[in-house]
Amino acid sequence: MAQIEAALAQEGQRLPFEPMDHRGLLGTTGTPTIGGVVAGNVSGPRRIQVGAARDFLLGVRFVDGTGRILKNGGRVMKNVTGYDLVKLMAGSRGRLGVLSEVAFKVLPLPEVTATLVLPGLDDAAAVKAMSQALGSPYEVSGAAHWPGQGTFLRIEGFAGSVAYRAEQLRDMLGGEIEDNAQRWTDIRDVTPFHGVDGDVWRVSVKPSDAPGIVARAGAEAVLYDWGGGLIWLRMAPGSDLRARIAPFQGHATLIRADQATLTRLPLEQPETAPLAALSSGLRARFDPRGIFAAETDPVQVIAS
């Protein structure tokens, strides 16, 4: 990933979906790869504006569990004929095959970035403000709430446009404008949870449901991203977050915990029966001998 991002930067380009670096969160020292990004569909704060890694993936080549070399899509934008294996492989977490080649669409780096900071909002007010900003015509590319630090709204683009849109957003919501790119790296990589004890959960929900879920969770710390659609929670060791917040509509993934908790609790949100049958059928088709075991640790896949 470091090599790819450096090469793109030299050409004034970037991966628009802003993939996070999991190493600080997990306490690992590996080398993040583009294959891991695709396998985990890893996407950062800009997902709310431009989409996920999956949406920029144009083509893949991979080896499935039977030894077949499969290729789907290409290097240019076009309609996919037949099965869309490109989208299928994004987020498959290494369970359907080994990726050997990926092709992405990239976008230009922005000329400038500005962040509107709204201090002192509680969770419900922060989600409401983020929803207002995202529903405005000012093209917000990041909307996050960091309790105790503030609510942050990012605008990117050409200097004149960014200055105008930031001022209009401030007139609408108040707050102050700052220029702090590191702020978004910290949000992207969930820096507040680095080097701090506790289990880490990643919850994807409807933004309006987020404050209520956090209230039921009893978390030791929380960070909202994607306008409230993504919640990072740091829980006391061994906590069963899903049981605490049930019933809820969304997905709760256990990202970091001790081995006893990882053994006791499923890492991913349990699938409904129809979805489990579909997943099982796909794995049987691409990996009939179970070489890429269903027990593949999704955390290690996305962190590698």
C-alpha cells in the first residue's frame, strides 16, 4: 500500500476510498497490501461521498480453490458481462480465492482540504448536524464525531470552491474552520483506541440509530464515522456487544479481543439462514475442498 500510494501521489492521484491502516488498532507490524484492502473492502471516511473500495475496483485475477486462474473485469470502465466476480471478490476476505491482480479507478488529489469543527455536541446532536451537512449541496467528504474532541466535517477540492463551501457550511451550522489533515488520518485509523486495553467493535448501522445503540452498549470509548453510519466502540474485555444492543438492524464485527473472547464470540455478524445458504453455496463453488477455510480470520485478512 505504501508503494502504491507513493506512486499515485507522484502523479497527483489517490485511491478515493481512503483505506485505513489497521496496524495501530491491532498492535501489529505487518505490511498492508492492496490485496488485503480488496479482500476486506477496506474503506475510510470518504466512503460517504465517493463509495467503497468495491465501487472503484475495475478488474481482478485470482486463483480459486480448484487451481483455476480466473479473470473478470478489466482496466477500463465498462459493463461486466456474466457474473460480476469483481464485486464478489471485494470483501470476500480470502474465502473464495487468492488475488493475484487488481485494477482500480483512481481520482486526482484535492488542491486543498478544510474541516469545519463543531464543539460540544452530544451524540444525538452530532448525528443530526452531520446529516444536515451531508444533505447540503456543499459536497462534504468526511463527517465524524469524536466525543470530547468535536464533530468534524471535511470539504475538499479547488481552493476557491473549498473556501466558499466551508463558509456556507459554517453559516449553516456554526463552528470554526481548521486545516488539520492529521485529524482525518486519526479518524480513519481510529487512533484514539491505539495502545489502550479493551475489545474493539465495528458497528455498521443506520445513522439515526447510532446514538441509541451507543447508549445501550455501555462502551468505554466511541468514535462515529460515515455521518454516524459507522461506530467504533472500545468495550471492557469479554463484552458481548451484540447481546447488549440487540435487537438492532446492522452489522457488529469484533475487530480486537483476547483469545478467549475470540474463541467464544463469532467475529462477524451471524448471517440469516438464506444469506448463510448463499454464502455456503459460493464457497462450495469456488473452494469445494475447503482450502480457504470458512474460519479464516477476517481481522487478519484485512490487516495483512
